Amino acid sequence: MPVKPSVVIVNGSPRSRSRTGALLNALANEIARVRDVDVQSVSIAEIGNHFGTEFDPALLAPELQRAIHAIENADLILAGSPIYRASYSGLFKHLFDLVDRDALKGTPVLLAATGGTPLHGLALDTQFRALFAFFQALTLPQSVYALDVDFNDGRLINDDLSQRVRSAAELAAAHLESNRGYREASNNVSRAPVAPAPVL
């Protein structure tokens, strides 16, 4: 039986119930509607208390190790955060500080964010894309930004937003198969040893 493509939600909200989580879940549900996928979720609200104690991956808490392993082996990442002070949450960034710098090469990443003003949507291009460019990930050209007023009791209530979610999800689903082929080819190529990253 073929293995289902892995879709990993990375939710940068520090709240267990959040608009960011609702948006990311809506994207994942739309992808699952058109493709048979295995969806996993990494939530800062659940693992955030394990940050800041270690930087050696082998010494991290098991919850963090599992989260990092899921991200590094994803066929598609749904990365989202509420916007604070024109950027993603600090723990969202800290999580990716712990991800291997070569693990996400070519991995498609669908970006999403929530905020209180339309101007915060610029962070998707100025902050999120720059972060994943470092990893040489493939940030999809269509991202999704939602305002606080687009939700009611954790549900999307804006029809235009729902359409953008469907469109972005269809685009993301189309990249799944090509990424799996890329990762398999990359794994078969021998690599020269990489010097360890400097300790900051």
C-alpha cells in the first residue's frame, strides 16, 4: 500500500484555541478533500513550554523531537502564525531555529497568518518568505491572510476568505506529488559532509 503524503500543520499561536488554528485546519481539510493525505499538527500552544532548555537536538524534550521530525519529513508544510509587531510569534521562529537547515530543501510551504489589520498581511512576504528562503523551501505563490473579523466562534464566516482557502489548498495539493519525487531523488544523491553550524 502506498504511503500517504504527509501534510504537517505548524501553528505558531500560543493559544490552544486560535483563529490561526482555525485557518490552518480549514486549509488542511480542503487539501484532504482533494487528496488522500496524512495530516499531522505541530502546535506551539502544546510544545512551547519545552523551549529554551536545550539547543542540541539529541537533548531536546521528546515532544520537541517529534515535532521537528514531522516538519523535517513533511511532503507539505502549512505554516501559520498570528502577526505580532509585524512578524510571526517568537516561538514559531524558535521552533524553526531547531530544524535542520538542509531538511526542507524543495519542500512546498503554504503560508498563512491572522491579524487585526490588513497591513499586517505584508508580513507574509517580508517575514515568512524570508525565513523559508533560508531553508531553500518552496514557498507557494499564493498565501492566505485573515482578519479577526473573518471569524465567529472559531469558524470562517467570510465567503471571499473561504474561496481563497479553497484556491490555495488546491494549489498546495498539486505540489504534493512533485515534491515527493524531488525528495526521493535528493535522498539518492550522495552529499559531501557539511560543516557543523557555529554555536551562537
